[in-house]
Amino acid sequence: MRETPRSQGTAGDAEPVLPQPRPGCALAHTTGAFGSGSPHRSDGRPPQTPRGARHTDRHGGPGTTPPVPGPPTVRSPSAPRAPLPAVLMPPVALIALLALLALCTWQIAAHGPLRGYDERLGRAIAGSALPSPVAGFLADLGDTAVAVPVLAVALGWTAWCARRAGEPRWWLPPLTAAAAMAAVPALVVPFKALVDRPGPPGPLAGESGFFPSGHAATAAVAYGATALLLRPLLRPELRRPLLMGVAVLNLAVAAGLVRRGYHWPLDTVASWCLSGLLLWTVLRVGRSSDDGQERRPSAPGDG
């Protein structure tokens, strides 16, 4: 019997050979082979492992291993919730204004110690070095004949700009500011009749009904609402100076009223509290109408 001679080459001399597929059972493991129940088994039996039991996704590809990306079906307790509208959340400043107004009204009506300090401060300011003509001019800035026309110009300008920009509720912020201005006498007059505070020594000595100050409230609402209406129309670097200028202007009006002997200091403070409530309403209505977008004035040549 002849033997086949064996090769004398070493293992290192052998050329690498790629594995070749064997016919038979190997073909049964391919997808779609005869007798194959799944792409993983050739005998038609169901798969035994969870990985083999996975289904394909809607695109026909293999499924993904958990966790599957997508929104959770149940909200986690630690998941952030959508914030409530700002109008439904009264800020701390609003509560502080109400508390300060209640404190001033109680002290003035009950002849509390705060009223005594207020009257001493008023007499000191009345005897200050502020010239009387300058104080009179500052006090007149709170008159309706001066403050209301300024607000009227701002109302017309902002309404024209908003309507030209195509805003659906262009009329809402100006209307709210006008309603706030009309609410000043409706709030101030009942307070004056309820507290019935005598005036300081001066041109109106002997009269009563000085708490709160109608001039201070008129100036605060008129100039404050003007600033809130014009603020979205200005460049960002001009907005803060505008608000600071309005605050300084109202302080000057109050100083002129006290220096001329028209009001006590707490009369103006109570007016600022009432005005702050009205301006808060103007601010919130303006933000809700803007929906987070700032208005810009259009050029006269724009279509």
C-alpha cells in the first residue's frame, strides 16, 4: 500500500487560509434557510434566550438594548415641571408694597409713633436749603396738567408702533396704562376721606385729607407707565437709565411737595405703594401681550 508523502514544510511556511463555509447545517443558520424558524436557530424551535426573542423595530432593523430612548410614560418625581405663568405668582415686591401701605395707614390713623417721626422729618425738610421756586417746580411735575399729557403722548406712540409692527393685541398695553391712570383718583380719594390727616404747616395749613398724596401718585403712575411702555422700544443700554431717571424724578416730586408744605413724607410713601400696585398690573399685561418678544419701532419708510 503506497503512502502519500507528507510535506516537509514547517508550520510557519504554511499560507493562511480563510475559513470556508461548510454546506449543510451552516446554511440552516442563515436567515430564510429551509427549515429555519428564526434567524438564530435551524431546527424551527423558539429561541431560548431573551436576546434571541427580540423583535425588530418598525424600520425592520434589530431592536436596541434597554434603555430605549424616548419620553417616559410616567413622570418621575424629580422631573422638572412647567413653571406657572408669572401673572399667577405674586412677587415678593408686591406683598411688600401691600404690607408697607397697611403699616403707614395704621400708624397715621392710630396716631402711632411712626406718625410722630414722620412729622418731625417733614418739618426738617420744609426748613431745608432747597429753594422754594425749585421746590414749587418739582411739585408741579405731579400735577395732572403736566403728567397726564406726557403719558398720553407715550400711549399714542406705543400704540402706533405696535400696530405698525402687526401685533394682534397692540391696544392692550396702552389701554391698561390709561386704566391705571384713571384708577389713581378712585384709590386716593377714599383714602383721603378715610384717614382725614391734617396737612403740614404751610399754605394749606388747617385743611385735612392729605394722606395719601394725589400729586405723588399721579407722577408715579404717569411717568412710571410711560417708562414701561417705552422701554421695549429702546435699545438695551438705554432701558436702565430710563427707569433710574423715572425713580429720581419721583423722588424729586416728593421732595418738592414736602418742601413746599403740601404733604408729609409718609403721604408720598403711601402714594408710591398704591402706584406700585397699578404699575405692576401694567407691567404684567405688557409682558403677556408681548409673549416674550420685544417690540421694535419701524422706520417711517418701511412698508
